[in-house]
Amino acid sequence: MQKRKISHDLFSYTALINALNSNGMEEKVIEQFHQLKRNNRFQLDARLYTYVLKACSKLKSKKTIDEISKDIRMGIVPFDFILGG
């Protein structure tokens, strides 16, 4: 999206990650997630984390799951109805 100079927000990134997940592109989901975290432009929400966890479970990506678990313990992930809070 950045290469095309398209305006983006958390909603559009979440939709992109969901679409990647739905099309079996779990590696791209993980890649996009790490890019979003590095850029630190948005407060990632529980919905996005849920989609990333779905990709992790398909890939058995323990490293990313552990990273998200740490974020949850540190209070970085908003705990709301999606994650059961």
C-alpha cells in the first residue's frame, strides 16, 4: 500500500491481514504483522491480533505466538470481547 501512496489506517491493515488469512497466505500475515509493530504507527487492536493468531496456529509459529503472549501479559494488547475480556 505504501508503494502506491494509498492512504492507510489500522482498519485497512486489519482488512488486508484478514484477506491474506482467508487466502492461505499466513506467511504474509506474519510478515505484515511484524512490519506494523516495527513501524509503531498504530495501536494494534484485538481483532488484528486474533487474525495473526489464526495464521500462527496454521503455521505453528511458536515464536510469534510467544511474542503475542508477552504483549498480552504486558498489557499491550487491548483486552476486549474478541479475546474474551
